[in-house]
Amino acid sequence: MEWWERFFTGLWIEVQKSQWSEETTRKQVDFLMEVLRLRPGMEILDVPCGTGRHSIELARRGLQMTAVDFSEELIQEGKTRARQENLPIEWHVRDMRDLPWSQRFDAAFCFWGSFGFFEEAGNLDFLKAVSQALKPGGRFFMDIHTVETLLPRLLERWWSKSGDVYVLQAMEYNPETGRVHTQWTLIKGSQVEVKESAIRIYTYREILEMLRKAGFESWEAYGSIDRTPFRLGATRLYLVATKSSSGSSSP
């Protein structure tokens, strides 16, 4: 099994459910509405969606949401929450590299660092699958770490708390593979779980080259949801790419 097939279980599910407040989610969705130029009635793809917190908030605002994740447990959490509000979200349990739609969606997004899980070809396959699913001219948003955002603070150990779960991150960078290997220690009372992830981290330039190959032709890069310009040392890369009007990708 790949690391990501084992990772999203146990205490991590609790972390993912409680990591973000409703207010933070609303602010992030405000940002998505603006940069993706969303309007009620548009068809939007959330991939991977996790618990679907963005899809739920967007559905409240009149967007037609399709949410995809490989984790049945996370999808079920999203379904339960959406059902409580009678929100008509379309949910799918599937690999994010395997999206069956062609030119269906007006926009798509990948929030909270869910890029770089696979080898080079797999990461590009994901971008191509998103591109294929978008209408020509459709916009795609990515929230990811890059070399420029992560390496300046790589030696730090990060503590955080999500609900009742304490989370410790300890990271190492492998320059041969370009992957950041992270050991996550999750603590809730006497319960302790240790998980590991190995995410491929690209430079900003490499991300743009992959987007070109996947059929995107222009982009906007921000360092925060306040739309500050992206630069070395930014906390994240918030990237919006526009699919080519021809709808084609490079081999």
C-alpha cells in the first residue's frame, strides 16, 4: 500500500474533521468565489474533497457541487453533513487520477496540500484528469506547498491542536527524490498514533510546466487568501490556472 492509502484513518479523521473552523472555511470559500469567478448554478469539482467542507459551503451558496475522495470514511462524513441540510452534492469515492468526466465543469479546486502524493507521472495524470473534466476556459485552483514555501522553515517542528488531538510534525527533505518525509505524532489523552507521509514538493516553475503539459495556459499566484503576491517564504502557494480555450493538453 502507498502511504496515502494508510494515512487517512484513526485520529487523523478527527483532525480532519476539526482542523478548520466554520469561519475559516467561509473565508476560504469567499476567496474561491472570487478567484474562480464562481456564480450560482455553475458546476464545480472538489478533488480531493476530504470531508467536503468547501463543497458544503459552496452548495449553500447555490453552486452545483461534485466532490471526489478515495476515502470512504471522509466521503461518508461529508454525506452525513450535507444530508442534514438537504444539500444536493454529488459524492464519488475514487482515485483523483481517475476522473470520468469530459468538459463538464466550469471550475475545479484542490485545497489543503493534496498534491504530490504520487510519482511524477501520477501527479501529472491528476492535472490532466482535472483539465479533461473542465470546460475550455475553466479555472482550476490549487492550494499547495512548494520548495519556496516549505524549505525556509523545514527544520522547524510544528505543534498544533485540532479538537482534542495534539499534532506534532517533524519533517526531512530528500534532495534526490524531491520529497518531504513527515512523521506525524497524534496524541489524544493516552492514545498515540504515529503516521508518515512522503509528498513530492515542486518548485513554482515546475508546477507551471506541469500545468502547461496538462492543458492550462495562464495562471495567477498568491501567497495567501488575502491575494498577497506569491514569493519566497510565503506560507502557501494559492494558484489559479485557466484551461486552454482549445481544451488540449501536451503529450
